[in-house]
Amino acid sequence: MVKAKSAIPEGFRSLTPYLIVDSAKNFLEFIRNAFGASEKFLMRDKNGAIRHAEARIGDSIIEFAEAGPGWSAMPAGLHHYVKNSDEVYARALKAGGTSLYEPANRDYGDREAGVRDPAGNFWFIATHTAGKSYRPEILQELNTYFSVKDAGCFLDFLEKAFSADVIQKEVSSNCTIQHAKVRIGDTVVELSEGRTPWGPRAVALHYYLENCDTIFARGLANGCKELQPMGRSVLRRPIRIIARWLGKSLVYCKSSGRPDS
């Protein structure tokens, strides 16, 4: 019996955005045309619906599945760094996206645009112009962006449940979080207070770690609700699912410390 070399499968990071969408087939077509996504894994049910898919966008992987009974669509927010935000914005519109705002230079050093895809996800498409690279050094090309109600409490939860390291936190005069960057494992996520029209927006995350039982218990102790007990996933890895209902964000905790085959 061969044991997995790492808790994180090759090509993944500690955290991977997991989108639950209506018409996963159309979503895959959109990210192919808009962002040059390449299909990595695809599993369909007997009716042809996509039950689990993995695609690579730049240096990152995104996972997604068709919404269904018990798993409603959860339009997310994603911060995508590219070499030319103007070109990618135009491609996203051509692929069927709707403009949230046109490309413009921002005071935080990005040239950024916003697009809503046909599944309702918000894509913040940016090119970092204030440094040596098209993306900030601490961020990935594709970053999960939490927009949650009471972001301060959510940030506390991430620190207690997942030992998150707060890298940056900007707080307004009324003590709400305007923007924060948090590292969990080898991955940085962003978050802010959910404000119209940007949020609140639910986000699901797939979390790989050495011992999912320990983090599962810690999550429950800090306000999570169990959605699914321990069991084998379709990819033959043990899985537990917990949810943080503050902002309705989901965390899928997995460990690859057992054999994959």
C-alpha cells in the first residue's frame, strides 16, 4: 500500500476555490474562452451533468460542479491577475460576461476591471503596475475574494479555526474591514466587508492539509456546522465538509495522507 507523498496533490495549493454553479458546462466554456483555462479533470453523472471538474487558469487550479439538490449555486468573487487586464477584460465580455466596471488605474497599484460571468461569479481582472511583476508577490494569479457580513468576526474565525496569518488589514473609521489579506497554509485569500453591490457573496474552498480531523474539530469548536461526515470522496481521498454560516462560506477539508489508489 503506497502512501501519498504530500497532503496536497500535485499542482494544487492548500486552498482551491470550489465554485458551485448553474450550467457547469457553460461555465467551463466561459473560462476557456475568457481566461484560456485548460481542463484537468472532468466527471459527469449518468445524465451528463458535471459533478466535479478541475481546470487550470494560469498558475492556479479552480474546481467547480453543477448546482443541485442540497447544493445551491453560490456565485463567488475571484481576483485574477493577468499580464494585460484590458485584453482579458475584452475577451471575457466576448465570451459572454457582463461588465461591472471598465479597466482603470487604481490607487493601490493595479489596472483593474470587473466582469460578471454568465453563472453570476464576479471576476476582478487586474494587472499590477506598481511592481516588477504583473501580480503582487504575495498573491497567486487566481485569488479567492471573500465578501462577508461582519468581516471582522470572520477574520477572527479564520485565525482560530485555520491558524490564518493576517498579512494586511485595512480598517475604516467605523471599524469595518475594507480589505484584508490572509495566509492559510501556502495560499493567500482576500476579504472585505460585504457591501452592495459586491456582497455578501458566498465562497466555497477546498482545503488540503495533513490532518483534516483536527481542523474539522477546530472548525466546529469555532462556530462551524457539519454538512457531511467523514467519508471517501469520488477521488478516493478522505473528506470532511464543514461550513461557516457567517457569509455562508464553505470549507471542504481533505487529507491525502491515505492511498489514492
